Amino acid sequence: MISSAPVYRLADEQRARAESMAWSRFTSPADGAEFYNAFNHTQYSGLDTGARFDAQGRQVNARFGEFTAARNARIIQLALRFVF
């Protein structure tokens, strides 16, 4: 079995918009959102590669070849601004 490190991919996005208010030309609301790891794909960061054997030559590490850790999940930040 050949094993390599998992691929690390992120999809960060940022959305923003500003509007003008009909009742005043000096004020305007603005809102936005930022998404980190937007599609929330699991990003594994650890793999148990420690093969351990007993005296009879049997594999005794039950977690051998399993992923042991994952990177941060999706983070969302929302913003609302009122410019005057």
C-alpha cells in the first residue's frame, strides 16, 4: 500500500455590496460576507503511519492507515456598515 499526504485545498470567497438610500444622498448601507473553506470539504491533516507488530509478527496498531486529525471547518463572517 502506497500512501501520500492528503491534498490541501481551500475555497475562500468574499461578497460585498453597497446601496444608496433614496431619501438621502449622504447615507448608504453596505453589507458583506466572507467565507473561509466555503465548500466545507474535509481537509485531513494527520495519518497514522506507525506500524507496530507483536512478537508473532502480527499488526497490533488498530488505527494504522486511518486519518487522525482534520483542519478547521467552514468559517463565516458577516458585516453590516452604515456610512454617513
